[in-house]
Amino acid sequence: MENVLERLYEIEASATAILEQTDVRKKELAIQMQKRIEEFEAQLAEKTAETIARQRQELHEKIQEDLNNEQKRMDAQVNHLKKTYQERHTEIAKAILQEIIQE
């Protein structure tokens, strides 16, 4: 009977040791996983920041290009109006004067 009790105590001690080792290993794995999660989040944040910066730059360049094209178009219209005025300012002035007189 004493042998059985000794054997049960040995089994219990062995099981307790296994549970303690398992708990230690579980904590180690949790720490490793937390580190991996933090590394992943840092990499993701860096890639996201790079993507946002690149897209902002591309958008800025596109807006600048659109503004330049619009400025060229407006300059062409102003030049056309100036040319028309230079060529026809007397005729335009007479037409305006006629409108004023008729009223």
C-alpha cells in the first residue's frame, strides 16, 4: 500500500512539474507572440506611412500639373482676348457707344 502511495505522490509531483513547465512555456510563447505582434504593427505602420506619403506626393504632382495646364489655358484665352481687342477695339468701342445711345 505504501508503494502505491509513493507512486501516486511521484505521479502527482511529476504532473505538477509538467504543469509548471507548461505554464512557463505558455508565458514565454505569449511574450514571443506579443513581440511578433508589435513588430508586425510597426512594419504595417511604416508601410502605411510610406504609402500615404507616396500617394500624397503623387496627388500633389497631379494637382500641380492640372494647375499648370489650367494656367496655360487661361493665358491662351487672355492672349486671344487681347488679340481680339487689339484687332477690333475700334469696332467694339463703336458697338458699345451705339448700345449706350440707343438706350
